[in-house]
Amino acid sequence: MMNKDKSRKAFALHLCLLFTTLLIAVQIYMEFRSPQSSSFLGRLPTPDGHGVPDLSRDQGRRRSGGRGADQVDLSRDMVIKRQVSYVRSLQRNPAVMTAVGGTESPEKLADCCPVQHKHRKSQRWHIDLQPWANPNHSLEDEAKRFLDYITSPQISCGNALENGVINNPWITGSPWLACLDGRYSLAQQIKKKQCRVYSLGLGSEDKQLEVNLAKAGCEVHCFNPSIKVPHVQEAQRLWHHRLSIDWRDPNPAISPNKQHSNTKKLGAILNDFGHRKIDVLKADMESAEWKILENLVLENVIDKIGQLLFEVHLHWPGFEVSGDDSTVVRYWYSLLKELEHSHFRLFHSHRDDSKPQVFLQKNLLNASSSYTLSWVNTKWRHQ
């Protein structure tokens, strides 16, 4: 009796398993035969042997209501994504267009379906420090390397704009020079009245260059936290803004009402103003220039700038620059090498003999405490 019960239970279990397998097979068969899968039948040949759906059969085909409509929409989205990927693969390899009967040029395909741009460079947390000038880490060796670097222009500029007047680049006197060499785009942008200039300062610096650039047709924005109103238009193309450039994000522990809303990073100001490029960035920030420059490098804002005109101060390390004297100078030098890595080349250096002749509070190598440096981005093009 016990053997008969076991046999019946085993037979019932086998029957259930067989029935379940049959149901799964029927379900799979029905899914492949369903209308959703019909859009995958008409396929174009591709170089890798996989089919690409022809959407012409699905144009105008709509279903409404219920779960079926959601499935059709999801299927259509998958089809569209596959077809777009296929078109982009053709653009990357135009030679395979004949396999699908294509006759359009790669340029026309680019107009229709542009390839996504490469990812932007990732943000870094610190600059790359250069090796020490000498294994002994001596201040004199570091200072000599740094001073040689900032007093030796790397390229010559065919024409220079000195306080708004075109002069031979070897004529000095004014510390602020912009490069108008035909190899770079500033001269063309001035002629087309499409250049943009940002001037960063604290209110006491000379603005003659900005005034003349505005008269020449540039759009000039001066940032000065000391003016009384948020925005002032001095001339047709010259504006003043009550903003100061910082290198730090707002402190999240401080309520927005108590923060200085007129202090922002340059990248944030570009976004607020809707500007993508700056033809000339001039800055005289009284020892804040090192950290501001570091922020421009680390956040890739430096790539949006055509020319840099900076006054650097060497009588002390600068705001939030720490370490002993040798470490500070190595940091300064490494930061300028980061500019070189970003295709900036020094074309003008001006030593200010009216300032104290000290270097980190020392009389060292007959150095001045202030230099005005001008770089041009040799790979930069206005867009």
C-alpha cells in the first residue's frame, strides 16, 4: 500500500513538471510571435553581421491603453536607440556605407547625427608638482629656476596691444600687453567686434587697457567688489560688476543669507553670464592670484581662456599658500608649468621696479616683488 502511494505521488510530480515546461515553451513561442517582435524582422545588413531595425514599418503604428501600449513604447525606444547607434557607427567608419546602400557623404551624416563629444577632462584635487630644482631643496635654486622662467618669454608676438595701442612687442613701459599676432584669434575677434574681456581687480588698478579694448569693439566686464551697485554700464561695451573672484565654493555650514553673495568662482560667473569663452583675462588680485590660477587649472576653466594677463606678487606666499620658502617657490613654478601643459606660452614679462625689491621678504637674486606676465593659449580658438 505504501509503495502504491509513493508511485502515485512521483507520477503526479512528473506530470506537474511536464505541464510547467509546456507552459513556458508556449509563453516563449507567443512572445516571439507577438506584434511587438515584428518590428525587429525588417533589418538592414551591418558590417558586424547584426541587423538594424527599419523604422518605416512602425511609423504611425500606435496602441493605446493597458500594459500592451507600454510594451510597444518600450520596444520602440529600444529600436530607436539601436538605429541611432548604427548611424553613428557609420559616421565613424564611412567606408562601410556601401554595405547598406548609403550614398551620403560623412559630412552630411555629421550634420544629421553628430557624434557625441569626448568627455570633459575630469576635475582634479591638486596640481602636479614639478621635481625639486636641487636635491638639497635650497631656496636659492628654486628661486633661480622660477625667476628664469618668468623673465624668459617663450614665444614672440608679432604685434602687441599696449594699453589699446598696437606697438612693437619689444617696446615696454606699460605692464599690460595683449597679443595681436595673426597666428592667434584675438586680432580677428577685435575686427569682427566679437571679443570678450574679463578684468579681475580690487578697485585701484589701472583700467586704461580695458577702456581701449571696449573702444576697439570688445565686450569688457570688470569685476570689482568695492562698487556700490550690482552692475554699472560705463560705456557702450564696458560694464562693471560688484563681484569678487574666489577660488573656494561657499561654505555649506553658513546660511546663504550670511554669505557674501558677491564672491564667486570664475566658472560660476561664466555660467551665470552665459559665457563660454573669454578672449582675454586680466587679473590683479593682490596675492590671491595663485589660488585663483590653481582653481582655473583644476576645474578646467583655463581651457576657455585665450590670453592671460596676470600680476604676480612675490613678497609673501599668497593667500592659503603654505609651506617653507622652498616649497612655496616650487608650488609657484609647478603652477606655471601647468599653464604650459595647457598650451599657454609666455610672450611678455614686465618687472615692476617701483615695488619693493624683495622675494619672500628677502633680498634674493635682485628680484622684484611684483611682475606682470602675459600668456597666449597657442591652441585656443574662439567659438
